Amino acid sequence: MAEFKTKVESAKEWVVEHKLRTVGCFWLGSVTGLMAYNWSRPMKTSVKIIHARVYAQALTLAALAGAAVAEYYDHKSGPHVDRRYAKYQFPIDAYSHKD
């Protein structure tokens, strides 16, 4: 019987494989949401933009820290540790200078 993944499982797998893209999307979403939130407040437009950027930057740093922790634990105990980094490793004798 074939094993089917739920939407949550497939989303989790995508996030694990694309951590930095996830952080970038999180940053974009947080800037957009914070701009919408700040737009209703009585401030100058430049101050609204600065506040949204600073808050989004803090949230993004927290997301990067979370991605680093997830990468550490995923690398340490993930089921596919060997094959995940295999595409970035070169064979030892590929660049040997033997005549």
C-alpha cells in the first residue's frame, strides 16, 4: 500500500529542504503585515516604514536562529544525512594531479 503524505507533512518537508527560502518568505510576509498594521496608526509615513522594517528584521533574525537550530538537529539526526550533502561533495580522486 502506498504511503500518502498529508499537506502538513509535505509542507514540513518543503520547509526543511528550503530553510533560507522560508526565512525570506517569512520576512516578506512580516514586512507586509507590519506595514498594514502600522498604516492604521497616526504616524508619518517614513516612521511607519522604518518601524515595519525594524520589527520585520527582528522577526527575521529570530527565524534565522530557528532555522539554524533546525539545521543543526536535522543534520545531526536526520534520516537522509548522507545523501543530502552528497551532491556537494566531489570524489577524492577527481582532482588528483597524478601523471
